[in-house]
Amino acid sequence: MTDSTQFFDMWRRQLEESTQAWTRMVSQAPPAAPPDPTAFWKPVLNQGLEQWARMFAQTPASPDLMVQWKQFLDQWIEAWSRVLGQAMSTESFAKLMGGSLENWLAAQAPLKKAGEQAVEQTLQGMNVASRTQLTSVAKQIVELEERLERVEDGIQAILKRLESRERA
């Protein structure tokens, strides 16, 4: 069992070092240019792979390797879940996500407009009403209803005046 204990200790050390590096990177102010994700992940992954290769070279695989592997994965998922939860609750992460969303929406706006224009032209070619046209018609109907209500109110006011004059 010392092999698995040694294995998990090595894994925990590597995970803690990677987590600390990742947390430092996320908590820093966002750079002016978009960061290169490989610049951070490559050293972390290389370090982990080198340690794994050394560990497997020193220790022969045991029959309960799958059990150890499942424990390792469960602990790994739990550790990253905690780390990501902490990182996502920071102000700098929120700013980074907000900026990313704004950039994505800005990039999508011309595509959306071009798509809407293409749909509009296609519907026009098929002689089918578009959403814009239907919205315009609905708006005109609402305006007509409002005008009718004002006319009805005016007629009611005139009838009341006539009734009051007849009584007087």
C-alpha cells in the first residue's frame, strides 16, 4: 500500500503546485492582450506527465490499479471543483468573463445582422411576410385600436354634454 500512498502524495503535491500557479494567474489583473492558454497549461501538464512517467517507471502496476485510478480521478475532480469555484468567485474572473462575453457579442453582431438580412430577402423572394413586417402590422393595429378608443371617448364626452344640455 506504500506504492499507492506514495502515488497519491506525489499527485497531491503536483495538484497543489498547479492549483497555486493557476490561482495566481487568475487573480492577477487581466492583460491588455488576450492570454495564450498554452503558455500556462503546457508547463503544468508537462510537469504532471513527467512526474507520472517517473512514478510508473519506478513502481510496477498493481492488480488494484483501476481502484487507485478511480480514487485518483475522484480526488482530482473534487480538488479542481474547489479551485475553480474559488477562482470563479473573484472579481478579476468576473471582469475577464464579462470582457470575453462583450468581445463575443461584438463579433457576433455583424453575423447576426447578415443572417437577418438573408432571411428577410429569402422571405421576400418567397412572398412571405417577415417578422419585421408582421411586427409593423401589429404595431399599426395597436395604434388603430388606441385611435378608436380616443374617438369613442370623444363621442362619449359629446353625448354627455348633449344630455346635460337637454336636461338644462
